[in-house]
Amino acid sequence: MKYQPIAPVVLLLFSAIFLFAEMPTATAQILSFEERDGGLLLLSDGKPRLFYQMETISENGQYPRANYLHPVFDTKGEIVTEDFPKDHLHHRGIFWTWHQLWVDDLRIGDPWISEGVEWEVKKSKTKIHPNNSATIELKVIWKGNKVLKKNIIEENTIITFQSIGSQAYKITFDITLKPLTSGVRIGGSEDAKGYGGFSPRIKLSENAGFFDENGPVTPDNLPVAAGDWINITKNGPDDAGVVIMGEPDKLPSYQGWILRKRNSMQNMAFPGQEPLLLDKKEPLHFRNQLIIHQGMTTQEIINQYRIFRNQANY
């Protein structure tokens, strides 16, 4: 069942107050989780912030998917993500997957368009922490359901929410993929774009701006060379928007940024069109972070990126 907003029942928790470098002080808040409509809803002071889609949903039986975030709300209560957009019905909120999934020389399916694979959430654990944060810990099995009916990948993911003052918050994604059989390979689109991996489908304004720490970035059809983060705003560099952060230096066969001004997802692409073999002994591990904000300066984003990198646990 798709998420349906209704009046929340709030579970009380008083959180500590923390100060972030050159950012407004985070105020005490009441964080709570609710099980609702086949997923988990996180609320802050009774207001929705994000919804994790646990159960499989589809559009009239097409593009069945689970294991992603939508809707995600900004601090004013506006939804910033899109699900089942008409231009690309397979796009879904904040998701992480690839076009190619192989076992040896057998093409299992196309997880990007939810073909030949499904996601089964085996375990989920929610927790509110004293440092003004909340986590969802997940164990998800990627299962072949067409060419090969078999468990293919075990995913272990931690999604962490934390406020940054009253006008911004961050969501951190710590994702590990372990193959459950030998010969498992994942790959991006089989063209020069090579997109695949962590992929937010964000609502874009007519004059959306794209910025890294050096200034404006121009989206292109092919991957763009840009910094470690991209701030996608309503227009100017200090407007409200969403920052996408990653660790490109830690990604295998990193391709660059796939950026679009309309009708698409945004993607820090890897490993490109050549599939990557997953290793049981050294599972694939990558981290990304989103900051949803009502206006941040470049220096404030740089400070937050420094915090993000310092929290890495490899």
C-alpha cells in the first residue's frame, strides 16, 4: 500500500541539544516512528520527515518496488521526492540500484526498472538516540523472481536522520551489499552514461540550480565532473534545496555525476556499463548523505561534508 498521510500519534522523546560547526543550534525535538501503510514513517515534533517503503507496491502491477524512501518532506512540510513520475514510472524517491544484475553469464534482470528481482525486508529495527537522531536498520534480500528464482544479494543498510537547526536536516545512508552466491555482478546502464547506484528523484523547479563548492555546475547528457557534493536548489546558490553527498574516492569505477534539470533522477554513478563482481569476503560498502534545507551557504555545506566524512566507519 502506498503511503497515505493521516494525523500522527506521537511517541514522546526529549532529545539533547547539539551544536554544529557554523550552523544554527539544533533545538530539542520529539522524534517518533510509526508503522503505516506498508512502511515506516519518521516524525519530528509530530510532523512527517521521511517514509521508508518496506512492502512491495506497484503501478497497476507494473514496476513493483520496495526498499526506498518516499515521501521525503522538507522542514516546511513540502514533499521533495517523486514516486511513479509519468516520465519514468520506474523512478522512486530515494533509491539505490542498477540496470544490470548477473550471476556468472546469466542476466538475472534489471533492478533499475524492477524487472526480474524483488526486495524482501527480512529485518527492520528503529531507534531514537540521545543525540537528536533516529535510525532505521535494515536487512534486505534481493531475490531473483524470473530467470533465476534464488536469493542473490543480502543488503544491510542503516538510514540515519538528524536535524541541523530548525531549517535543515540530514539523512545518511550506509549501505552494504553481500553476494549470496558466486559470480554476482552489478552494472550501470549499458551506454556511455553508465548510470546506477544511489539515485534521488527530487522535485525540480523550472529554474533549478546546480552547485558544488566551486560554483555552478551544468547538467549534461553524459557524466559531469564535479565535486564531492551537489546542491540542487530552486534557483540560486543560497536558495532552499537538497544537497547530495557521497564519497567518490571510495567508489569502484566511479563515473561522475549524472545530473538532469528535469524529468529524471540525480546520480553519483558507478561502476558504469562494465559490471562489477561482488565479493563475499569484502562486500561492497558505500555511503551517501542528503541535506534537505531552506537555504545553506557553500561554507555551511562544506562544514557538513567534513562531518559526514569524519563519521565514516570503513
